[in-house]
Amino acid sequence: MKIKGQVKPKVFWKGMITLWTFITSNLPDWKMCAQALISMMIAIGIYFFNKYLRLIVAKKNAPIQKKENGDEHPAKSNLSVDYDENLNAIKQVISSNSDVHFREFQITDIQARATLIFVDGMQNEELISEHVMKILMSDTEKDITGINPLALSAYLLENVLPVCEAYEAADLRDLNQSVLKGCTALLIEGMPSALLIHASNMKSRAINEPSSEALLRGPRIGFTEVLSENTSMLRRQGFSDDLEINRYEVGARIKRKLVIAYMKEIVNQDLLQEVRDRIEKINIDFVAESGYVEQLIEDDYLSPFQQTQNTERPDRVINSLLEGRIAILLDGTPFALIVPVTFGMLLQSPEDYYDRWLPGTFLRMLRFFAAFLALMAPALYISFISFHPGLIPTELAITIIETRQGVPFPSLIEVLILEISIEILREAGIRLPKPIGPAMGIVGGLIIGEAAVQAGIVSPFLVIVVAVTAISSFSIPVYSAGITLRILRFGGMLCAAVLGMFGTILFFLFICGHLSKLKSFGVPYVTPLSPVRFSDWKDLFVRAPLPLMKKRPKMMKTQDKNRLS
């Protein structure tokens, strides 16, 4: 079956032969003809390899068929009116845990036995002692002697226990899981259910400035590892009833809370449903960090480019929500995910909007230029030095040749030595303690660069090129996007070493072609460049004055199109 728009094999090969004839007729040197032939062979190989990868991705994104036999979850077991039977059933499941405690006591008013079940260190002991045990073990002002045991739990919740969050649980499996998550269970003799009291007292770190996204101007708060604190930060940022937060649980064996946040009167409903479907398909034992979610919901896991944006900043999240995007927050990590994402977003900083439009535009264009240098500078150096020295100005070429006198390695090996050394230093600086890391990185870079030049292993001009490349990669606001460019840089260097400028251009065109086909939750990755949407260019390479940015991005297809009334 032929797909609409698919290139026919005959047409493809005919085009390749025509292109080869044109190239060979215009290239006088047989070496350059050989380079062109190799370039075309690589292009053909990439064409078929790309088709193979698309088949793999299509299989990965195929809908998962749910089991029809109802065996996805174990059968539930309800509690009974027999107090001893219920207590033994609970102990049989979770009493083997040394941190689970059973505190038995007597309820004075009705002379009934009761047991508090909790995990050591996960509950507020003072709240439980004062507002549960003390009230039930003494004569209460509320007379509960005549209450029917079947209605006792509802009466205790409504009239006796002064706790904010508590509910009734009749399922044994849910009760055990809730206790292990930090709830306190109250089991009373004669009552066919238990009370689950939320009185957690888990410690969390203080709210600090985000370490991975530092700004000169802007809020100084970042997300923490506690999900409730993170959602409250979004509420404080927004102060709007339009902000909606939906809760999920992910993880097959160890469950964790996950929420998606969006503006219900702005977000595209098709996008919202797509995000929900992908989250519901997550099937893994334990979701340790939001990076797991990122890898499990992205469109193309074979792509080197990230298709979600991670951030520690609540202000970045709320601004993205107002553009019609969706945020995903996971308990236990300070990094939230924003979907969908475009390549331009990875080079934008919240500070672009806090300053006036002129400095914001200048810094943004500087980042785009730095991203190009971080990706292509070493490849261009190799292609110019090894294959096309005639393209370099004469005086500069003479200077470079003089500095390379005595260097025993070809340009590729020379560049690899310095690039790998810089990457090792960068990784070591991150892993070392904070007081030592920056000093080690600076001193190590200076010593290695100077020693390599003095030993005649590399040329001084190459040290400048590698230093500019490393500094350019540091200027990218999103750290993971910088890692992608650093990895792809090595591919560009190999193409330049084999095919010279042909290989460099072929590598760049391959990256551009891949980006033009890549999507993030249905949104083209390089929009508004492809497909072209000139109205969205106000917030791409330039940051237009705020009074001119009246519309939300067209790519998001939001319900409310207007940003300014």
C-alpha cells in the first residue's frame, strides 16, 4: 500500500543519478568527485536508516491493548466486623516491616479496643497523640456510647476527631498501601472499616534559588522535592481559578503521585487528551524522577533532541501554561516538564521577558549564534585546515600553518584530544564538591591547554577554537540541550574529517532535516520556521515589545487566542 506523499523508488533513484551527473560535470578534480560520491552514498544510507527508525518508533507508539481477563489488579479484600480478623489480616501483610508500629489502646466511652497503625518517622506524632488518642482515650464531650458500629466511622469523622484530612477505608489492600505511604490507620472493634488519617511529617529542604537556571533578574524560588509544595507555588504564581491541576499515580510496584497543570480556558483539548493518554500508558515498576516520565512519553526516543523541557522555575512553568502548554510535576523531584516544546524554547530564558525588548533580543540572538558555534566550530576548523585552506584569508592561513609546525597529529586527532579533555574536565567539575569543582575546572583547563601547546601536541589556534566552543555551549539556558549539541559535535567532526566541507554541510543538512520532521506532542519541533508562521516570529530570534505580542502562539491552537485584551 502506497502512502500519500511517499517518494517512489524509481523517482528517487532517477533523482540520485541526475544529481550525480550534475555534480561530476561541475567538479574538475577526481578527488572532489570521490568525495561527492561518498556524500551521496551516506545520504542514501541515511535515507533508508531513517525509514527503519520510523518503523521502530511506529511500533513503539502503537496503542497498548489492555487485558480483558480482569487480572491487571489483584482481587480486593474488604474488612469485616471482626476486629481480631482485620488486625491479623493487616499484620500478615505489613507487620514484617520493622518500621511499621501497632499501638493498641482502649476507647473509654464505648469500652472498645482500637489500634493505630503507622510507619515510624512518616507521621506527625504530636497531632496523632493530641487529636486522636487523647480524645478517644478520655471521656469525650460527644456521647458515642449509643452509636451504631456501622455508623461509628462517619460520626467520628464529623463530630469527634478534629483532623483536617481523614476518610473511611473498607478495602484491606488500599489500607495497607496508604499506611506504607505515610497515613495513619485507626482500626476500632466492631467497626467494619478503618479510618485513614493524613498526618504526615516528612521532612523537605527549604525553598532555594534554582541551581540549574540562575538569573540576574527574576524570582529567586525554585521547586522542591515535595509535590504539594510545588503545586502551591504554582497557585501563588497564578492566583487564578483558571489553573487546573489533575492528579495521577504512576508506577506498577512503587506508586508515586504525578500531576498535570494547565489553564482550562486556554489549553487545546486535543493536546490535553494526548498528554493524559501517554501518562496513563506509563507502565514501569518505579518512576524515580521526571526524567523517566520524559523518556516514556516523548514522540521519538531515538532522537538526540529532547521533546520536553525540564525546569526548576515556577515562573517559567506559569508563563508556559499561559501560552497553552501543559506542565507535568512528579513527587520526589524539583524538575517539572513542559510539553510541547520547540527548539526555539530551549534557547530562551525567562530573563528575556523581564528586561526590555532590546537587551532581550540581543541576548537571544547571541544564544542562537553560540548554539551554532557549539555544534559546528570544530567541524569547520577541520574542514578548512585539512581540505579547504584556500577559503581562509591568506594572512590568517599563514599564521595557522606556522602555529601547526611540529604538530605530529592530523587535525581530527588534534581536535579530539582537546575536546575529550574538556569534556572530562567538565564532568569532573560537576561531580566534585562545590568549593573544589570550579577551581579544578579552571586550573585543569589552563594547565592542560598550556602543557599541550608547549609539548607540541596541539596548536595554539585550536585551543582558541575549543575554548570558544566550550564557552558557547555554556551559554545555552537548558543544560540538557547543551549536552545534545556537545554529543552531535563529535559527529560533525568525523564527517568533516572524511569529506571536508561536503561532509560538514551534509551533517548540518541532516540535522536540519531531522529537526524539520521531529514533533513534540504533534507540534513541529522547528515551528514557526517550518511550517512558517510569521506571526510567531515575534518571539523567536527576536523578542518583540510586549505591547506587540497580543496573540498567543498559533502553533498551540489555544481556545483563547488573545494574550492582551
